[in-house]
Amino acid sequence: MRVIIVGAGEVGSSIAQSLADSHEVIVIDRDGERVDSLTYSIDVLAIEGDGTSLATLQEAGIEEADMVIASTDDDETNLVICGTAKTIDDPFTIARAKKVDYLDTWEHAEQGAFGVDFMVCTNLLTAMDIVRVIGLPAARDVDPFAGGEVQMAEFEVRAESPVANQTVREADRFESLTFAAIIRNGDVDIPGGETVIQADDKVVVIGSPESVQQFALEVAPDETPDADKELVVIGGSEIGFHTARLLEQRDLRPRLIEQDEERARELAEDLPKTMVMASDATDAEFLAREHVDEADVVVAALENDEKNLLVSVLAKQLGAERSIAIVEDAEYVSLFEAVGIDVAINPREVTAEEITRFTREDGAENIALIENDRAEVLEIEIDADSVLTGRPIHEAVADLPSGVVIGAITRNGKFVVPRGDTVVQENDHIVLFVDTNVLNEVNDVI
């Protein structure tokens, strides 16, 4: 595949590095030093120029390109790059955008918008990452599928867990949850209803975010936050706002601290279940007065790495149990962790991972890797030629190899519980658990 990446910053360079071994990669950037650096470090063709320019894209061979990834730090530039690319030919275009407003517009348009085929929203992805870390502390891995309508999670079952020594049938008390696999002593098994969940097993489940959350409560009731937990979000940035909004959707009631009074008023109107306080969160006396020391989780979502480090350290010193901080500069991540911040999330890294996963070349819409590639969870859009199309699942699975579990279906963006009599339709998105040993066989028939 010929891939043109515009923007050789952290995101573009990371994507280029991950694709360089298996694809023909061309990188465009205005910064000559970045271009030189990339030329010497990885096997790509690097071009100094403006990616919004028709001439530059033609110099990069846009006519033969299969994909264009616009990954500069500027949203509007990325949209123009995709639109320009579409005026020449019809490569698949991916745009990185920070503002959720652009994502809303793109999703609202029936055929997409801005000439963008796939949009990756950095701020929303980061907020979703934060909420996943908060919401499922017992989980070893959590990945969203189908635009967030489906979630895959891997839990380690401890001896004291209520589900230890229960059968899958006993543990499965949720309408929209599928037990995809049990990993025991490194072996990946597809469980049946009478399979007994043992201590130290790793259980992979696929379902709606609500059902996965409920299962987390079953696995580790003491660790999963409920409405009584103290959650504090510091900073009314777009990431801070969406973090609070997503927490509200889980029936949690965070507190949010924002220094700008006008912004705080706006947030209070948009976040009905969140207590919004207008104050400077770097004021230690204020944090103590507002009992931030009693917080179970403090999220530092200010638009400044140094302030995020300061408020995170202050919160931990006061006694907050867990701290999560946004770190814009990837080089600071290790520093944050070295001073005791529990989780440091770099939005650019989150974005690069999302785009890289999307560019995987096997027809899957989305992929999560399980146990060092022993298995994969795939999201696939069903076409007319699929072995599943127009057939009830109980009939179609006979034509699938063992080691495959249909974990979830979304139809027109809505979650559909996969049951034996569910008829899969063309354009459905299905989320599959697939043992790596049968991956090629599955790709051939689905």
C-alpha cells in the first residue's frame, strides 16, 4: 500500500515508523530538519513542503496513493489536506482532529464531510482513555469498538473474586455480554456455559460498555468506582469536559475545577451531574478545603504539562488515592511516572495508536491484540459475500473454524445482542474474538 503521511511530528513519525516495514510510505512536512531526521532514521521518502499544496501532493505521487493520513497539529490544515487529496484522486483519507465539533460534523454528514473517510478525534479519544482507566481499574486491557457502542475488556480473576469457581453460565448475568475467551496458563480457550472460571484465569468479555462495567463490578466489586466514589477533574479543557461528560454517562458524579469563571459557568450548564467549582487548582489551600485529599481519583486535564504535574503532585501529597495526568509532551511521560503520578496519558500517542490500528491491512475496521498476539478481537463490516450474511448465527457458525466467537453486532450504530437466531445483515459491524491460528481462515470467509 502506498501511504502519504502529512506531518512529521510525534503522531506522523510514529505512524510512519509502524508502517514503513510493510508499506511504501511518503512523509511530507514543512520543517526541513524534521524531514532530514526522518530520512536518516526510517525507510521512508521524506519531502519538505506544504501538504495542503496540490503541487506537493503530486510530487509525493498522490495519483498512485492508496491512503493519505493528515496528522499535523492543526485541525484545519488536516481537513484541507484531505479535501485537496480528494480533488486529485480517491485515496482513503484519515484526518487527525482535536476539536470534537469537527468529529460531530463529520459524523452528522451521511457520506462523511471535508473529504475525510476516517476521523480520529484526539481530545475525545484521550477522554475515553481516561474514563476507561477510571472505570475499569480491575481490567488489564480495555478497547472500544464500533464507535464506542461495543467494548472488549480483559479481566484477571483473583481468588477472592465473586466469580472465581463459578461457571460461565452463573457469572453471565448480563443481557448484552459475551464471554469470548478464558486464558489459563497461557492457553486461550473458548468457554462454554459449564466452563468453570478459576482463580488467576484471564477472562475476555465483549459487550456494551454498560454490561462490561456491570461485569467489572462482579469481578472486583471493591475496586470499581460507584456513585459514592470521589472523582475530581481539574481543568475545563475539552479533554476535561468530555472526561466529566463520559463519567456522567456512567452514572458517576465527578467534581470539576476550572479557573476561568465564564468557562466554569458554561461547564455547569452542560454537565448537570457534575459539581463545577471556579478556582485555581494549583492553590493547595483550596484543594485541601475542598477535600481533594479524600478523592479516589484526580484527573489533571489542564492545557499545560507543568501545571498538570504540579496539581497531580499536590493532590497526591494531600492524600488523593490515584492520579491521572494528561501529558502533551511525550518526553515528560517518564518524568510524571517517576514522581509518583499513577497514569500519564499522552494524547499524541493515543492518536498514533488509533490510526496505526486502523491502517492494519486485513479488512478489519478495528483490532485489539490479546495476550501477545495469541488472539485478536476484530471489528468487521459485513458485505454481501460474507458467510454470515442473511443467515442466523447458529447456522452460519457451522462454516466458521473453531476458535471464533461473535461477541457483538452493531446495526446502524446501535448495539444488537448476538444470539443464535440473530440474522446477520449486510453492512452490520460485527466484533469477533479470533484465535490467531485461524485468523487467515476467518478473513477468507467473513
